Amino acid sequence: MPNKFTRRFISMLGLVASLEAAQAQHKVTLHPEAPTQTINRNIYGHFAEHLGNCIYGGFYVGDTSNIPHVNGVRKDIIAALKNLKVPNLRWPGGCFADTYHWKDGIGPKDKRPTIVNTWWGGVTENNSFGTHDFLNMCEELGAEPYLAGNVGSGTVQELSDWVQYVNFPGKSPMSDLRQQNGRQQPWKVRYWGVGNEAWGCGGNMRPEYYADIFRKYATFMSGNTFKIASGANSSDYNWTEVLMKNIPLHMLDGLALHHYAVINWDKKGDAVDFTEEQYFQTMRSACFMDTLVRRHSAIMDKYDPKKKVALVVDEWGGWYNVQAGTNPGFLFQQNTMRDAMIAGVTLNIFNNHSDRVRMANLAQTVNVLQAVVLTKGEQLILTPTYHVMEMYNVHQDATLIPVDVQSDNYTYKGEQLQAVTASASKDKSGATHISLVNIDAAKAREITVATGAAYHSVTGRILSSAKLQDCNSFTQPEKIKPVAFKDAVLKNNTVTVKLPPFSVVVLELK
Ligand code: AHR
């Protein structure tokens, strides 16, 4: 039988061991020595559809508006998106793209025909925001345009004409028309979607049929065009398999994937007034992006081991019930700390899989779904999602540093999700950035980050709030915004970080 000193010694050992175990549960190890790749800035892309108040009443207020604008586009939105470093913008849809005839949106505005926006609220679309408006706006933003072509109700000729209209420098019927409409030089649009959700609103096609349709359309899209095939709906792995098998690699540059963080399509729940259970379910759907990216990538690897084709997640984000009292077809929802968690977790997934995920588009930029900007008359607010994307823009075009994350779980009623996720990169100036997310609704996490290299300073910013349901509003526009982070200590190439519940932290090491 051990005496009382031995017993005390043994129990101290136990304490040390359990403290070590607790620390080891939350450890992020950087591997700067591992071979890696650039995080394509296009992962931080956005999406603007003719839907609700995204374009009309959002970006575009028209050139007679009292709201300060450049050619009808709000100056405050331009400034906010420039600050975000939006690398690319997808337009005009979404489902709308497969009803859109681009020639309706060129020439004198008072001569443009109207159509009915059958997908979104059945409102009349007057086509006052068209190709020139969008492409000039992208120039103003410094963002690359990503045009989604109409395959569902358009023709091969129509899409091939659009390519010639916006891209051809010499003399041709379409470039002559462009010049008559006031634009001499082509815009040189590189990114082209060949339809949208061909399995659904884009035509309810089978993958075998769409693969052939894609081949036909791509054949007539001339010049330097990066052609993106309409991709799978979430876990429809067969869609990816059939497309990769049947489309020759030389015709295909990108394959899309759409996945929304949704609790249940029939019971999406309120955007602000949600329970912890609903939060957990939303996060489960958001975290599922990791499985989706891995499994779609594995299929792509079989047909394209050199990873020539990019996985383009051109629609992602949280989707809830529309705000009470708003048009159900306009998909307007508020944006809370839950959305900040979706953004942080998802962007970490994309960064860590940037060998294959080389483009992505959050749905949608202004006033629709997981928006980064909300407007009301003259007012504009930045959402928590905006702030996460701004904090993370340090990763754009930086070199990925692979990370190992050891984390315990966020547990809710016996179900579990990994609490802490991370990604890291080194930028051109030599600074290393680490983004850390703790999705736990209640528990803080103390994390040790083994940096794998020598640094002399650590600084950081944090986005957090008192309640998960907190949001920015037109009466309290700055309730949630990033502030300096003080809970990071650097010692012997290790950073110790205290992450509050449901928080996002981005550290800078020099
Ligand atoms: O982003 C809203 C809609 O969601 C898009 O129009 C469509 O592609 C998707 O189903």
C-alpha cells in the first residue's frame, strides 16, 4: 500500500497528465515544411443574381437616384466590396441565368424589353441592369466577372454570341454591336458557367444528357474562356462521376458544386430567432462541406489525377426562412453570429482543399441569403459574414500551410461536431496568418498552436459577440465588428490562444 507521500505524488502525476491531455485535445500544428500550393483568391468570390433586392434596390439604384452612385451602382457598396477584396463576381444567376437573354439587356435602356422573373417573386424585370452595367461595375470593383450562360432556355448561338460580344477585339458582328453600344475595348471575360443547376431549375436534366449538352456549348465558346460545368447538388456524387467520365478534360476547366447550410428544406427556421438545436443542425450542414469536397475531389482525382479541373463551389451559405413580412420570393434574411461561424468554418475547408477548390461564390452579395451587405434606403450595414470574409482576405493568393488540428467536440444532445477548425498561409511579405474558429455555443477553448518556425511577434483580430443570435441592424450597425485580439501569447515557437465560444480569430505571425 503506498504511503501518503507516494499517494500525493501519484495524484499530482495524474493531474499533470490530465492537464496535458486537456491541452493536447486542442492543438493546431502548422507544417510549413510540407509541399503545398497557393490559395486561389477566387475562393473568396461572391454571387449576385437578379433576385429580390440584390441587383435592383441593392447594387443598382439607377442613374437618377439621390443615393450616391457611379452609373447607377451605389458608391457605398463599391467601397465596401473593394475593402473586402472581392476577387470575382458571378452573375446574372442562379436559376435566373437560364431564363436570361443577354441581348435584352444591351442598348438604350428605354428600348429594352421587359420579362417576368419567373423564379423569384414573379416580378417584372426591365433589363435596365445588363451586360455593360455588370462588366463596368466589375471593373470598378477590381473583380473578375463570372458570367453564367443560359443553357436551359437559350441556344448555343446565343451563348457563343455573348462570348464574342464581350471578348472579341477585332471586327465582327457582335463586337460591332458592342462598339455601337459605347464600349470600344472588350472586357476579356474569362470565367463562364455553362448553365446553372442543370439537374434542377436549369432544365431538370440527367447527367448523361447534360454532359453532351456541355460538350456542344463548349465547342462554340471561342477564345480564352474558362468553362465551368453545372455541378452536383450537394451529395449527388453520381453527377460528378458521370460528368468527369463523359466530358474530355481539354473541354472542361471547372466543375461546380452547390451546397447550402440548411436545417431541413421544409423547416429552415428563422434567421435570428433560433434555438441551440437549430444552430447545431445548421453547423452540421455547414461542416458537411468538408465531406462533400473530399468525396467529389476523390471522384475527380480518378479522371483528372493532375487536378487540371477546378472544383468551383459557386453557391454556398446559410439558408433560412425569409424575414417575416418580406416577399417570399426575395430570400431576404438577417445575418447573425451563426452565419459568421458558417463562413469561418467553410473558408477553412476551402483553404485546406485549395489544391482542388480554386473558386467559390458565397450566395449572395447584397440583401439575399447569407449576404455580406444589407441595404435599406440610403443606409447600408455590414454583416458578421462580411467581417469574417474581410478578416480572411489575408489568405488570398497566399501559400497554404498545411495544418493538423486536434480538437475535442462540440456536443449537443449526444451529437458531436469538431469544435475547433483552422487554416494557415504565408503571404508574399513573409507574414503567416492562422484563422481559428470555435463553433461551440458555450465553451471556450484554450489552444496551443505549434508554428513550426521562428517568429518574433503575434497580433490578431477577433469577431465575437454576447449571443449567437446577435446581428448588426440599421439601428445598431456596428454591434458586431472585429476588434484587436489580446489572448494570444507567443513563446518558443508556440502560440497559446484562448478562443471564446462561437468566435473567429485571425492571427498574424511575423
Ligand atoms: O441562390 C439562390 C438559388 O439557389 C439560385 O438561384 C439557385 O442556383 C439555387 O438553387
